Amino acid sequence: VLIAWLLLLLACSKDPTRPAVNPTIQFLTTAGYTFQNDTVGLQDTLLVGVVIDRGTDALHHFKVTVSYDGGPHQTTDSVPVGSDQFEFDKTIITRDEPGTELWRFNVVENDGDVIRRSLTFTVVE
């Protein structure tokens, strides 16, 4: 029983000789998608798409937040992830006042690590 337990423990542990790999978050760059920081108009409609691929650790959930003019981040979307690849489209309608909008696209791994990509939109009249 002890030997079986030790073999199971060794089989389930991470290989310390292999470096950990973070998940990747890629913005979709095909026609119709916004994928870089930009100056936009009031109440502009933007479509942002992301594709997330798992790294070493399993993906737990995906979250989108926004910060207006450097203020606190507000969660707009939170979705559990149960696969090695995840795709998400976000339609953003900018505010009806000038300022900056920082949009963060976050993926959280099962061990609590957070990987994020951000886009900043400068909203002008």
C-alpha cells in the first residue's frame, strides 16, 4: 500500500525540471475586431475577441474588467472555464463622455495565478 501511494504521489506531481508555461491571451485581429489601443468617439461600438490557450496549469475562470479615467476596476463579465482553449467576444460601447477606458481581459488558473491583457481607449468628442 505504501509503495502504491508513493507511485501515485510521484505520478501526480509536477515535473520540477520543466519550466511552468503561462496561458496565452491573444486578441483576434480579423476584420471587424478591435485589437489595439485606440482613440474612439463617444458611444462608439467596438468588438474585441480573445482566444485563451492553457499553459501548465488548468484554467479556472475568465474575467473582463473596466476602469474609467484611472478609477477602480469594475467586473463586466465573469465566466468559468472548463477547457484547454477558450474564446470570448466582448462588445464594448464607450461612454457618452470623454476620458479613458482601460479594459482588462483576465484568465485565472486553478492555482490562483492571473494572466491579463489590456486595451486602453481614449474617448473623445
